[in-house]
Amino acid sequence: MEEKSMKLKKVASVLLALTMVVGLAACGSSSDGGSKGGDTKSSESKDSGTEKTKLTMWSWSPITRTCDKMIEAFEKENPDIEIEFTYYNYDPEYLSALSAAAASDNLPDIIGLQPGSLTAQYADYLMDYSSYAQDEWGESWKDNYPEMIADQIQMGNKSGDEGNYILPVEAQVISIVYNKNVFKKYNLDIPKTYDEFKAVCKTLNDNGVAPLFFGGANGWQCVNMFTMLCSQLDTTMFDKAQAGEIKWTDPSIVEAMSNFKLLFDDGIVQTGAMSADANTNGTPAFVSDSAAMMALGSWWCQEFTAEDPATTIADWDFGFFYLPAVGTAKNPATPVGGIDFGYGITKNCKNPDAAWKALKSFSAGAGIQACVDDVNNLPAFKGIEPKNDKLNKDLVEQYNSFSEDLNSAMNQRIGEPTIETALQNALAGVGSGELTPEQGCQAVQDAQDAL
């Protein structure tokens, strides 16, 4: 959840994050009143006389209530191993923690990762787990994941590097999630065309309701929207631009960037979208019927299992659709997604066998089953489904539909950190009107040329 994710966060201060990283392990924050950045949890030893193997783990994902269940499920099957887990908000706390800890050679045993740029940034600090995976699942072990997920495992690797550093845990599919209450109140139907989409948004704007609430202050929201727009034109052009097969100034990329600008010009997103935060501003508006739609995805399902959820969530008054063709596009968005997060074992780890047991559980065993039962996000590993009979029927149908769509989803991830930053900045400039679409694309190409 990218980037990774729509959660009702308690945002810790940057100062707290940087202070905690000096001597502690660190992880991310929760949507349900969980830990603030830098809060550490350690399971208590119930055995006497036998010293447990202790592992330290940092991550921003999954959210704290789910991570607690995931770790509990693992430790129940492995009573000789204890995980000390520290949780951070993703940006800037977790990213600052990783940077400072890597610089001081103080990384924990296991760290949360996203494919592409984040994994590439820390690959030199990570252990290649290939031999463990081959021993566990055979030479064709990547067949256990959808093709796009398998491809993302080595995304961002240096030329000639065949190592595997991130083991996928959860995956995601991006879509437009809509509030059924708002649509019913204003007699709105799911839009199939751009003209219908504009008409729906005009009705909402006229009635003081945010149409498609967009967190433009969040780089991940901008990139997610851009990849959806790219998918409407050509499902291969985004990866071709990353690979240098076409330039970021290619007419197809400029067209997608121009369609991104139309979302602001045509009133599809709310006024002031580029200064809004999807988590702190968008989610409260969405669950209180003050916003009709958000560009979210499969991770939104996790809100259902929160403690004391809002009525809209408890009744699961949400549905989803894929972005209708915008502007010059002829087709709606295809499913877009990839690995939400995974884990890697650092070279600092003194017990890699124990750490691998944890990763295996979190990806394909009791750990990921606990996450799936909490509908935190989709399992990256094939064949795992919710077994929680307390889940809403409509929710489960949506969740399983997302899982099915994952098999044909277009890649959303960026392999090179410099390009990810450049694209986020370009989209921010275009969305705010400071750059033309052509200028935004040229800025990304300039960053590519400088590599």
C-alpha cells in the first residue's frame, strides 16, 4: 500500500521518527488507532529456561492490528522464534528511518519493501534469498505468483544482477472506489464514458460533494492515477518508457499526461486537490458521505475489520469500477497493480534461517492467511482466500474480484528511484498548472537522460 495505502493514519512527527531511529528498529502506522511511528512491540516469552531466537523487523505495512495477527500466527507455529516489531508511518518516517539506519549500519533483520525503486535503493544491504525459495518451492518457485508479481521481484535490479531481495507478501489492484450512499442520494449510475463521468461529477460539485477526491499532495496518488490513464491508451507504454524503449516525451506519454490535466480542468477531482492528503483529508470525507469517489483499490477492504468502524464501512456501502476512458482515450482503465509490499532479509541478520521461516509464513503460510482473513490486501501468493466467516458478503465478492483481476493487471511500479521522484514532481507540476503536459514529460526524460 505503496505507497501502499489508504489507512486512517495517526501521523507521527518527523522529529520523532528521526529520534527513534538512533538505536531502535522502526516500522509504519495504523489505520485503526495503532502505533505511532517508532512504537516497538515485542512478544513476551512464555517459556522459561529456553532462550528464543529473536528477530527484529521494521515496516509500515501491514497495519498494526493485522501485523500483530500475522506475527502471532507465525510465532504460534514457531514458538522458538520471537519477533520484535517496530512500526512507522511510511513517508517520511519509515523512509527516514531506513536511510539513517543504513548509513549507520543499524538495519534490523527484516525490513518492509516495495518492488522497484525502494528495493533497488537498499539492494546492497539485502540478502539474496534465492536458495531458500528454491529449496522450499523448487526451481520454478516464482510460478506461485501471478506473472506480473513475479516480474516485479527483480524490478530495479542492476544490470546482470539476478538476485531476489523482496519476497512478495501482499498485492493490490487500483480502481475507483465509490460511496453507494452518495450515488443513491443523487440518483447517480456508474459512469461508462467520459461524458457520463463529467456529468456525474458536475452533479456532485453542484451539491457541494467532492466528486473524485484526489490526494494530490501524495506522490503515490498521482502515479497511481497516471498509470490508470496510461492503461487506457496502451498497457505496455509505461514499462517501455521505463526501459528506454520509448522516450517519456513520446506522444502516447504526453497524451496520458494531458488527460491527467483534464481531471482538474473538467472538475473530475475536487477543488484544491493538489494540496489535499488522501489519508488525513480524503478518508474522513469519504466515510462521512462528503466525498463520492476515491482512487483507491483492494486495500480499502481492510477498513471493514477495523475496531468500531464508521457506519458506512460497517454496512459496507462501497463498490468499485475501473476509470472510464478520459479525454482522448477510447478504452476504460485496465486493472493496474502489483506488489503492495514484501519483506527482505538484511545482511545484518545473524539468523537468516529463522528470518526465512518468518518470510515464508508471511508470504505463503499462516502469516499471510491471518492477513487475508483481515482483508488487509490481496495475497501475492496464489490460492489463498479469506476464511473469516464474519466478513460482509459484498466485501468478499469485491475482494475475490480484485484477486482475479490481479492475474491480468498492468504494472504500476517504477524501477528507478530517480524516475519515480521525477514523475511525481512532473505530475504535481502539471496538476497544479505550473507545468504543461509537454514540460512535465520533458522533465522526466531529462531525469532519465541524466542517469
